[in-house]
Amino acid sequence: MRTFNTLFIGLLLGSLLFASCTRKALVINEFSEDDCPISDSSGYYDSLMVASLEKMHYDTTACGAQLRNRFSNRAISIADNLGVKSLICELQRLENNKGTELEVLKVKSELQGRVIVGLADVASSLAEIECQMVRTKELQSHLSDWVDVRLNRANSYSILAGAITTIAGSLIAANAIKITTDNDLSNITSQTVVMVGAVVATYYGFRAMIVRKTVKYMHPRNHLGTIYEKQNTKGLFSAFIWKFMNKPFNKGGKAMTGIEDVLRKWHELGIPTSATEENYKEKLALFAGLGGEYEIDDLDNRTEMFDILREEIELINYDLKRLQQEILIGKKD
């Protein structure tokens, strides 16, 4: 009897160990780094900026204080980010000195053209970010479905194995199923059947408890990494957008940049953003690196991080549209 108990415990431990060690990353080959449209707007924008600056030789020395009579502070700030502050100074000078209608129209047209390019630049970056969010959600859905199928299957097998072997063992013990005329051997057979069923049921039950599959997700173009590093070395954002996100503003009596505000919101989600926080290196390598093995919660966090970044970039559109309005009709209180 002691031998059977020892064997039973050994088989149980073996099944638990085997169940806990059989984990691999799920590989889904439906996605590649080419799935999302790559924004080349930064290159186009920078080329246009250089070409436009070559013909902008307007004097801005005398327009500082007077400019605020024509434009709001937000419009002036976004014009500076866009590289057209000298143009709004020239527009103000022409209007104050009663320039010809053709001269005023020419400057307004140049300004509106630059604003449109800025809006297109923002739209292009937002499109890529939105695509990355959709891609992450689809991977999360694939992984969640995979886990649900395995979980249900493991629970079903566990219940089925336990039920069948318990019934079979009981029937053998009651001699309803004749295995042998030897009662001792019949009891041993009954115990063996029940023991095997218990081991199988335990194995699948434990498998159901530890179903936590990962998916291999690679993202060479990683906007989140650029925010973490606070360095736009890979040029994922245009100079215009990057300058806007590094512009300090007042929030709750404290000066911070858009990038710092994004990191603050990530931290509120429970995502480590400081080297002193637990799991910082692990999560930094995952979220800010080239890719790795993601669990469902990691994919959910990545989607939330992109959503916060998208909201920050969308603020640029508000300021651009305000500038566009003020070019046409001036500042409205």
C-alpha cells in the first residue's frame, strides 16, 4: 500500500511539473512590420520647411508685443513650432501699414499652405499610431481566444478524466466489471484506475490554472520607445511634432512638457516609468525595445499607452486650427 501511495504522489508531482514547464510563446505569422503605413511626413515636412525658409527674410524684431494684438498666445506658439512666426509678423506688418490686397493675400496663402502641411503631418503620424493600436488589439484578441480554448479544453478533460476513472474504479471494486476472480488483484486494479484518473485530472486541472500564454510581438518602429528615451533619434516624429511635444506648459501650477505628461499618465496606469520602480528594466525592454513576448495584460497596457500618446498629438490639431482661424479673422476673445 505504501508503494502505491509513493507512486501516486510521484505521478502527481510529475504531472504538475510537466504542466508548469510546457509553456512556449505563441507565434502568429499574420503580422509583419509592413502592416502599418509608415509615415514619411517628417521627411516631406522638413524638406518643405527648408525650401520655405529660404524665401522668408521678414524682419521679426518689431513684431513681438504687437503680435499679441493680432494673434492669441497659443496661435503664436504653434506658429513658432511650425516655423512660420516670421510670416505672421509680416502679415501683421502689412495689415498695420495698409499693404496691398495682393501682398496680404500672398502671405495668408503661404501661411494657410504651411498650416495644411502641418495638419497632414499630424494626420499621418496619428494614422500610423492608430494602426499600431489596432494591430495590438488584434494580437490581444488572438491570444485571448487561444487561452480561452485551452482553458475550456483543460477543464473539460479534467472533469471527464476524473469522472470516467472514478466510475470505472468503483465498478471494478464492486465486481460489476470482472477483471479477475482474485479480490486483492481486483482492488489493486481499482486503485490503479482511480489513481491514473486522479493524476490525469490533476494534470489538466493544473494546466487550466496556469494557462498564461504569451505571443511574440515585434515592433521595430517603436513610438513608445522614443517617448521613453526622450530622443527622436530614429525620426519617428517630424521636427514640428517633436518640438510641440517638448514645449513646456503649465499644468496644475507645474511646468512640464507633453512628453513628461505622457509619461505621467503611463505611470498612473501602473506602468513603470522610473528606474526605481519594480520590473522597470523588464517592461522597458518590452515596451521600448524592438519587441518580445507579450502576455494579454502587456498588450492591453501597450494599447493604453498608444491611446495616451495619440491624445497628446491630437492637441496639435486644435492649435493648428486656431492659427488657421486667426489668420483669416484675427484673435477672438
